[in-house]
Amino acid sequence: MASIINVDKVRATGSTTDGLVVDSSGRVTQPALPAACFHYQGGNLAGAAIIPLNTQSVLQGGMTMSSNAITLPVTGLYHIGWYHLNNLNSSYAVIVIRINGEAAGTILLHGNQTQYKPANGNNTFSYNTIASLSASDTVDFYLSQGQIHGNADYNSMHVYLLG
């Protein structure tokens, strides 16, 4: 026998925060899902430097940002990624995701953190990974070598909870 539960919101006992919302078309959203997305807006940035997170497009679910590092609100599995435009002719740019100020190392084994820009043309490059992280861990994006474009249209850095 099939069961039907008619709800439009799910929240924890005693909470005023919606964990799940179901709209009239049956779409489910998670308005409290920890997520952050930032862009860098400014002059071209040369390594070695933490990439400034100075243009915010998403910051929700308990995520906070201070000193260009995103602080995670809960322990869980996170998707972390970025894309940028290498802006220095005939050179490499290298961006490293750092956890608690240290290169993430073995938890971030997949993808291409380095991009070579030929003398003519522009190259975008990106990196995405999944990592098991703890509450209060911080994530920052570090340009260790090369130069990236300073227009926010050409870069994005994001972190969000998968579960």
C-alpha cells in the first residue's frame, strides 16, 4: 500500500528554520543548505597570495567568511571548486585549495590546478573536488604562482555541503 504525506515544509523540532521546502509543483529545495560562492573583483592578481573573496553571490546555511577564508558550519562531505582566467602570457598559473591555511594535499587528488597560457589567447582553468571536512574548518583559495584576471566575470570560488 502506498503512502502519501502532504507537507510543504520540513524542520527540526523546536526550530524555525526550514530544512526542506516543497513548492506547489513538487520541487524540493533546501534553503538552509550550507553554501558559499564568491568572486574576486580587482586588479590582476599575482602569486603568492590568498585570492580575495570580495564579491559575494551566495552565503547561506551557517557558512561565514572572514579574512578571505570560508568557515564551515557542520561536519560533512563538501564540494569545493573554482574557475579562473590565467592572465600572464607564456606562463603557468597555479591555484591551491587550502584547508585551515594548509595545502589540502591527499584529500584533493583530482583535477588540474595548473594552467599554461600561451603568448596569444586566454585560457580558463578550473578545479573541482569532494572532501570530508569538519565543522569550523576553513577553506581558502591560494594563488601560488602566475597571475589571474581581476574581473569577477572571469572567476568563481565555491563551497557547498553535499551531505
